[in-house]
Amino acid sequence: MSARPLLEAVGLAQRYVLPRRLFAPEAVVHAVAEASFTLEPGRTLAVVGESGCGKSTLARMVTMIEPPSGGRLLIDGADVAGADAATLKRLRGEVQIVFQDPYGSLNPRQTIGDALAEPLAINRPQTSRAERREAAAEMMRRVGLRPEYADRYPHMFSGGQRQRIAIARALMLRPRILVLDEPVSALDLSVRAQVLNLLIALQEEFGLAYLFISHDLSVVRHMADAVMVMYLGRVVEQAPREKLFAAPLHPYTRALLSATPVADPERPRARARLKGELPSPLAPPPGCAFNPRCPLAIAKCRVDRPALEWRGETRVACWVA
Amino acid sequence: MAADSTRPAAAIAAPSTLRLFWRDFAANRAAVAGLAVLVLLALAAIFADLLAPYSPYEQFRDFVRVPPVWDARGNAAFLLGTDEVGRDMLSRLIHGARLSLFIGVAVVVASLALGIVLGLVAAFFPRWPAIVILRAMDVILSVPGLLLSIVIVAIIGPSLANTIVAITIVTLPNFVRLVRAAALSEKTRDYVVAARVAGAGRLRIMFRTVLPNCMAPIIVQAALNISNAILEAAALGFLGLGAQPPTPEWGAMLASAREFLQSASWIVTLPGLAILVTVLAINLVGDGLRDALDPKMRSG
């Protein structure tokens, strides 16, 4: 717990400027604002929130697909923003990603053997073709696929198998950080558990740090060590898993938790229903972004935005909680 | 050891892509018929020197304007008759097939290669390279194709090679725009992002990741453009700006014989029929390719 974090994000922000249109002022979307967190080897940080809350933007920044527009991203102590080309190349190899849709994330015209060998061919051109094939076969075995399938194309596989392929491809460079962007939400329930268990096993074997993005709290409960709840681009609550599930502080977290189905018909259901829609990120409400939908909102919430503050092990951004 | 264990799996591999493609293609009867005609034409073109009974240039002065063999005045020595200076029509048509198919294929190969490069650049460099390329294509498109190729040939001089250059330029925008559109829609897909995260450079993503996934509509377009190129070349030949007499080019043959339309109609009809059959066959094959390769473009 005390060792230097593998990845450290400080006040990470991403804003998109929409092109000016006729008679419309320039619009700025703050997709992510002031996100700070750390990733440590062998541990999982889950990011939870509705669609449009900035989860995927966060993933794109952490994987260096998009440079953040603000804040700092340190990987292994090195600042990504100031890194030279060689360092950047090395850092890119440290962070890989698994996408939500296993049908879109594999190149339909590439055999899966080639797909797995490609990262090696690009980053370690000194390896021979045979070595790369062997490494791909080894990784296929590791994720539970028969290496004989290497010459097949993605369309010959089921969704769960494809997700295993995507995971194998992400691990080919032996990264230390894996961003999982809703890795099981496109899979049906029986396959979902297999893939999650595979991810847990791989994490133990390789000591991976996971940034696990999900909107499914029951999956998060199974996987995460710590949870970060986002609403409209901002972190509203950040807590260790047990704390978050046992004693959620932010009203939004409580609403999310109460919306998760529980397989116990005896348990009394006290649902904190949210009213209203997610506001447009183009025009977030003043004060706390959650105030129009919040059951506890007070006058102050409509004017001042609460900062993320420590409450014991939890950090929460709420005036009331 | 590991290599051995992969052997038996190859035998149980799923049906190959080629076989699946053929199954879809063969479902279209017209396309198969077109392919058969096209294969015959291609064979005739390749083996023209062996198949043609005479040289296409040899003039039999004693047998000028002999009608085809089924006419009462026909001569068994000249199956499809002779033209206005006594050249064997069959030999000229067979050699003409070689020319026409060569023009069609050469134009398409050239505009395909150029179009892929320009189209991918336009898709991946959205700033000034894309603007320059796309505006240039708009300029080409803003002039009717045949008119533009006439202008180009008028500038660089009429010949077979220049015909190919002119028609390539006229055909180019189709490919550039098609490649760009296909690449733009593929480029945002997750597998392209995954390749970038894996460290793939821009060139690799353009040609190795994105291009193979754009090929289906491009192949269809290429097939259909062969017939367009043949028609344009024939039109240029007819106008006297393409292949020059005595080259046995179908369009030029039509032009030089059009005054005999009344008296010796076969001299005009046969090259015209040859163009018709070739273009029809290619279009049928193109439609079949489209149905088999690109279900999205399927009509009806």
C-alpha cells in the first residue's frame, strides 16, 4: 500500500471544444474534470457512473489515446505530458486496453494469431515470426483458448471467446496496467462470470493494475478494491469497496446502489429513485451538478460546487453527506 | 511439438473465405453467366495470336466487304466476313478484345492504386492534404467525363497509352472518394484504436489495419469501372482520339466503318456487339461481386 503507485493521475481533465456553428456561441464540454486517483499493482480501481459521465474519456486519457487537456498523468513516476518519444513508446506498452464490444475491437480481416502477434511485431521487431507465434499460442492457452485456433478469423468466435482474444492481445506486451472499458457488459451472464474470473486470475498471475470501468455495481463489487463514482465528468465519491457498499455517502452513490438488483426476495427494498434526466454536459447545472436530481439538495447546492473532501477513508463531494 | 499439435486443427478449420465467397457469388446465375463470357473473352484476348485465323492487319483485296458466313454471299474462309479493306473481321475482333480488356484493366489498376493512396491520405490527414485532394477531385468531377478525356487527349496527343492516362484521370475521383469514405468509417472503430494503443504507426494503420477492411466496396467499384473504361476508350476511338487506325480497337473499327451502315452493316454491327457483350458481362460479374462481397450495397 505504501509503495510508489504504478500510475498516478492528478487533477486529470479533458475538455472538448465544439466547432462554432452559425449563430451559436462556442461550446465547451468538460468531459472529465479534476480526476485524481492512483493505480497499484495487483489492485483494481473501479470507475462507476451512468453513460456520458466521462468514464470512457478517462479510459482514453489513461491509455494515452488522447492527451488530457489538464492535470498530470504519471506512469511509473514519469510524466506522460513531458515524455520524449522513446519514453512515450515504453509507457504506451505499459498501459493496454480491453474494449466493451468484442465484435468491434478485433480486426475482421486479421487472423487472431496475427492480431496477437501484431503488438510484438510493432514493438519488438527483433523477435522472429516463430517466436511471436509461440508467444501468441502461449497467451491463447493462458486465456483459455486452444492455440490451434490461431489461424481463424474473429467472426468464427463467440462473444466470450472474442473477449478472451481481446484480453490476450492486450497482455501480449506484458503491460502492468490494463484499462477494462466495460469488458463484460456486452456478454451474457454465464460467460460474464468466466471472463471476470479469468481477469482475476490474470491479475494475480501478472500483478496487473486494473482500471475497471463499469456501470454494473454487482460486477464492481466482485472485482474492485476501490471505487470511484463519477457524475457528469466529476468524481463525486471515491472509497474503498467495503466502505462504499456498506456506507455510501453521496446521494448519487446511494441511488446507484439501491438500483442494483439483489437476489433476495425477503430483503426489504428501499429504492432511492432518481428523478429527471442526466443534464446535458454542454450546460451543466450551476453548483453541484447533481442538485436537480438530488433528494437532499439544499439551497447551497444550487450555488456552490462542493469539493471532494475526506470523510475517514472516503472522499466525497457533497454539502449534505 | 507445438508445431505438430497445430496440424490436425487445420483440417477441421471452418470453410475458407474463398469458398464462402464462391457460394454467394454462384447464387447469382447472371453473374456466373457473365463470368463465363468474360473468361472466354479473356482467353480469346490472351491467345489472340493462336485463335485468330489471319493477321488483323492483312488486307485481302479480292475479298472486300464479304458478308459473314451465314449470308448467301458469305465465304467460309471469313467466318464473320471482311471489312471495307478486306481485313478478316473475326481476327480483328479477337485482337480488339485484347486491346479493350487491356485498356479496361490498365485504367482500373492505375486509378485503383492512385485512388487508394490519395483516398487514404485524404482520410488520415484531414487538414490541407485532404482539402487539396478532395478539391482536385471535385474539379475533375465537375467536367463531364468524356469531355475531360477528350481535352486531355487533345493536349497530350491521341494514342493508346494516352487514352489510358486520360481515362484514368477521369475515373480517379470515384476511387478516391470511395476509399476515403470507407476509411473514415473504419478508422473510428475500436480495433483501429486497439492497434494504435499497441503502438502501430500511421502508415501501418492506413495500409495494414484499415485498408483490408475497406476492400469489398473498392473491388466492386473496380470491377464495374472496367466496363466504363472500355466504353470510354471505345468512345475516344470512335471520335478518332483513342487508338489510331489500323489498330483493331472496337471503337475505332466502328468509326471507320460507319459509312457502310446501310450497305455492309456487319462491319459496324459486330464491333458494336462485341462492346455490348463485354460490358454486359463485366457489369453482371460486378453485380455478382457486389452481392457476394458487400451485402450492404445489395439492391433489392
